[in-house]
Amino acid sequence: MIVIVTDSTACLNRQEAQRLGVTHVPMTYTLDGSTHREHFVEENANYVARIEGAKTLATSQPPIAAYLKTFTELTQQGHQVLCLSISSRLSGTFSNEVSCAREIGGGNIRVVDTLTTAGGLYILVRAARELIDAGYSLMETAERIEQMRDSVKTLFSVGDMEPLRRSGRLGPVRQSVCTVLNVRPLLTCREGAVVACGMVRGKNEQLRALSRAVPAGARNVVVQYIKDMETAKQLQHRLEGKLGAPVILRPIGPVLAIHLGVDMIGVAWQE
């Protein structure tokens, strides 16, 4: 049996993880010196208020020991492991996963750098499950996911660029984008890095730009948000009207909220 392993930035809830056969490895975050594990989505208590009230914020990738334990237990149980990682340009998680896979050896573990996170990572996790269920081998599934990752697109907008600047996750393009006078930056995940790709003024134009970016025929469309569910629902309804198909609405957890700011709203899809 092939088991999918991914980190908590895929933003799965517990029921989805069980249904998809996913082992969830949590990242951690620290607010005012108090460290917490990032649990499944909807199990992180009132993290938005805690982030908004914190004076110091930090996140940490899962420790090597967590992956060694997970990979060892799964392979000893006779499973093969497909590990789908948050982009290596956003976190050192991928490097830790590769090191652990090499240490355990045996050819039963494949680690894929998805070059994305959040909704994009969620799309690839679901795609991997479909491939495995269709009878693809571990190697074949990993290769198909590597081919597929370029077709997964992300566009999102934040209310304040400071969290991204502070975290160092913003790529070199257009770091000078400001958010004064109700100007909201548009950002994307390009070749695994977060880069700015435009600006809009006001919430209505923000929603129009996010909706406009998703092409007709897009599949597996996911709207994601942190604090503002109502605006996210507006975007979901716009896209469902445009595409004539259901659009998934999903919250994002505390680790990405610290890096993006709680006013983030975005959309991911597969071309």
C-alpha cells in the first residue's frame, strides 16, 4: 500500500486525511514565546485572534526526527511512502524529508517538491490519491505529480505586505509594493517562490482580479482564506457562476497565517 505523507500547510482536516490515506506531519508556530503544533484545519482553536494579539511570531518546519519516525513506522508496516512537500523555496522541510528518506533507504520512499503549498498542495495530494487508486506505482505516481505541478496555479492577495517581508518568503520581484490607500497586492507562487504580480485598489477589484485569473475549464478550484470567510464565499460564488462547477472553500492554518497575514484570500486551480 502507498501512503501519502504531507505537512500541515496542505490544510487538511482530519476526515479528509483519513479518506485520502494521508499521514499529516505538523509544523509548529510560536506566539510570544509559547510554541504550538499546527493541528488539522479546524482544530487550531482561535488562532486568528492569538496571531493578531501577539507581539512576536515565528514558525518552524517539522523536525527531522518527526519524519524519521513517520517514514520508519510506515515502511516497517510494509507500506511505500509518497511524501509531498511544501515548496523547497518556502521552507527547509523538503531538505529534511529527502535526508530522512536517504537515511532509511530501501527504495520505498519518494519525496516530491511540489513547488507550492496550501490550495496547490491540497490539489496535488488529491491527484496523488487518484493516481494510486488507479493502480499507478510509487515511482509512476511521483513522476506524474512532478509533471502535474506546473499545471497547478495560485493567485492570492493580502491586506499588508509586512508579514511576508518579515518572514523572508517574498521573492525578489516587486518587494516595494505598498498597501497604502487601499491598494492590495496580487501575488503568486512562481517556480516555488512567492512573487508579486500586480496591484488592485479595494476589495471589489481584488475579487474581480482573483476571479478573472481563473480560466474557463479550470479544474479542482480551491478558494482559501484565513479571517474573512464572507469575502471568500463571495469569491467562491463568483467562480461557481463563471465555471458552472462547484468550487471548494477552505480555511488556511496558523503557520501560513503568520507568513501571509490574516487578511489573505486566494485561489488555486489546475489548468
